[in-house]
Amino acid sequence: MPISPDLAEELNILARYKLTSTQEGIKVHNTAAPELIAAIKRLHDKDLLSRDDGGYLTDLGIETAEHVQKALLILNSK
């Protein structure tokens, strides 16, 4: 399955979350790039984020972000 630009943006967002604390979220302001705002809303619609402007990872979001970050670690290793 190819990675679309929309999916790449969602993966980039999930890669930004710090998994060492569930108390750290992301806030996306309405002045952010439209593609970033749209990606955040899609992640919220998929029940991965607590709010449609970012917020915290849900339980499913934490699990997904862990997989994304592990995959990136493996793919970026030498």
C-alpha cells in the first residue's frame, strides 16, 4: 500500500508525540497549515486523538504512535 500525502502527514504527527508521558499533548492552532489541521482532524475521527485540534493520544492512539515510532526507528537505523 503506497503512502499518500495525507497518511504521511498523519504519521508525522504521531511521530511527534512523546510516549514517555501521557500528560503531554499537541495543540494545533487555526493558523497552522491547512494540511496539518486536516490531518489532526482525521486522527481525531479515527479515535487516535482526544480532540479535533490535537490534544492527547487516546489508548488506541498511544498504541498506534508506539508502532509508528518503532517502525521509524527501525527504518532510520543503519
